[in-house]
Amino acid sequence: MAVPSDLAFDPWDPAFLADPYPAYAELREQGRVRYFEPTDQWLVAHHADVSALLRDRRLGRTYLHRFSHEEFGRTPPPPEHEPFHTLNDHGMLDLEPPDHTRIRRLVSKAFTPRTVERLRPYVRTLADELVAGLVEAGGGDLLRDVAEPLPVAVIAEMLGIPEPDRAPLRPWSADICGMYELNPSEEAAAKAVRASAEFSDYLRDLIAERRKNPGDDLISGLIAAHDEGDRLTEQEMISTCVLLLNAGHEATVNSTVNGWWALFRHPDQLAALRADHSLVPTAVEELMRYDTPLQLFERWVLDEIEIDGRVIPRGAEIAMLFGSANHDPAVFADPSRLDLTRRDNPHISFSAGIHYCIGAPLARIELAASMTALLERAPTLRPAAEPVRKPNFVIRGLEGLAVELG
């Protein structure tokens, strides 16, 4: 795709994907907003603008609560993509009030501070078991052996998905998330459609089972709330469960491997962390800022806005660059430096506004638990090979991270 010659931002260039942060610095120097023709989006790269726009009600994750596709000047998605869009468009991440407010209120009951805190011992025990297995084997793939199974097990446990049914969850999630990349290919779309249909069919059957035999899980709780008068359609239930699984582990998985790869490349910081485990809380925040797992978040312009004298019309799409915002020197001192003691760290890796990540407290517990277990049980952990970065831009991660014990 033709990228303007004066623009270092090129989300299809392997060199950019390897390290997008120098390109972001150039983009910020060129102004506060820039039109990007290859994706028909307006790029916003500064922390102050991204933070403000995440809270601006003139923007929305959807426009269908106010306009038809035609009224908004957009082409409806192709009919063959319908299973993906039905699933995606009924989840609270892609809804606006009042539907968003109604669904988030119900789901938030499962993510109260008390409820999340009760999960801490389970998360820590599971992290210890996974790391113990890695140590016993003398190493392995940190992504496959620790980073993936921990958050997937936690959210599946919360939802009430039986353990024997969990194997397809991560592949389904990966295929669905392929549609969140910029200009996804038809192959990626076909995978997302197939995964959406299969995941939806599975959850439809599980919801029917929970109606007959309710348990102490989130799906049973959503069914009970519906029966007590809080309106929640079956499709909203299905979409909510898929969203919680996808959002509940994608960021955590990628933060874990991105973070450890960053630590391996900064041995002084890793040595400081190994010497002082009390740095874990600030290390988790700094690693999420330093190599942001979600690089871009999109919003539709519902009502005309102005940025730095540029009028952005209704119907346009804003691409907020989280990775750039998290490296903005106007907010972060020496942003390209990894500093695990950084205290003033208002990163926006969990977004902001009404779509702030509802699972952020749980993600922090999971990241701290796996990091602590690895520090305690594998103090000589080191990379066994150079990792391969996923060929993705929006969701930033590694294909794997081979490790061994020194």
C-alpha cells in the first residue's frame, strides 16, 4: 500500500513493526493530526489528544445507534462477514450508551474490587504451577507455557467454561482478533468469520446448559440478571462472553512476552528487578507503557471536531496511537528509556473514558503473579533464541519466546 513518502508511519513495513517508536516520534513532530490515505483514517499521536479524544462523546466506537451506514457515508460490511459483525457489534466495547451502559453495569458486578481480589490466591497458585512446570522442563516457550494458559484459565474459570472445552478458546480469539488489524485480508476475514460462528455456537449451547443447571459463574449470573428484569439478549450475552475472553487475555499474553523480551534486552533493569521484587508493581506499569500491547484504537467521528485547526468531519475515522501516546516526551521523561522505578506513569494501555478496560485490575494481578513467580522460581531465566514478532500492528506481540535456565 502506498504510504506518503514523508511519513515514517508504515504499519505494513517489517522494520516499522520491529520498532515503531522512532516513527511515532517523527509523526508527533509533524503535528497533532495527520490524514493517512491507505486506511482512510486520521492519525492522532500525542498523549494529550489521545487522552482527550477517548473521553470525547462526539466520537463513538459505533455510529449505528445514530445513523445508518448510508447516512454516515459508509459502505455496509459484505454479507459473508455477517457472523463476525453480529458477534462484534453486540459486545459492549463496540456499543455506545444506553446499550453500553446497561451491559457494562451488569458485567461490572463480576469485576468489583472485592471479587477481583478474591481471585488473587487462585491466580498466584496457577502462576506458580505453570512456572514450576517451565522450570522442571529446563525452559520452554514462555508464551505457550506461562503467558497464554494463565489468563485464559482465569477468564474461562470466571465464565464457567469447563476445562475440557478450553483448547479452542485461544485459536478462536486469535482468529477473531485478526479482523482488528488495518485493512485485514480476505483470508483473515474468513478465519474471523469461521471462528465467530464456531465460538457463538459453542456459547449458545453453554448458555442453554446454564439455564437448566446454573452455577457460580459469570454466564449464570448474566442469565439470572436477565431473568430478574435486567434486559440482556442472548446475542449480547454471547458477544459479552467472547469480548471478555478476547480482551481478558490478549493484552495480558502480549504484555507478558513483550515485557520479558524488553527485560532481557535491558539487563541492568532485569538485575534491579531480581534484586528487589518490590519493584514488580511499577515494573508491570512501565513494561505496558514501554512496549504497548494495543498500539491503535479507533473511533468514529459522530459530530464534527477540530484538532489543531483541522476540521475532522462527521463520518471520518480517528486512529488513536496508544503506542505513540505512551512515548510522548511531553508526558514521560526520557520515554525511550525503560525505567522500572518510574512513578509518574499515566500510560493509556488500558484506554480511558467509558471504554476503559473493565478487567484492568485483574490483568494487573495476573501480570504481577506471573512476573513474581518467574523471579522467584526461575531467577536465571534467559532467552534461548531471538523471538519472531507477529506480523501485526494493532495487537503487538511475539510468535513465542524461547527461554532456558542459566
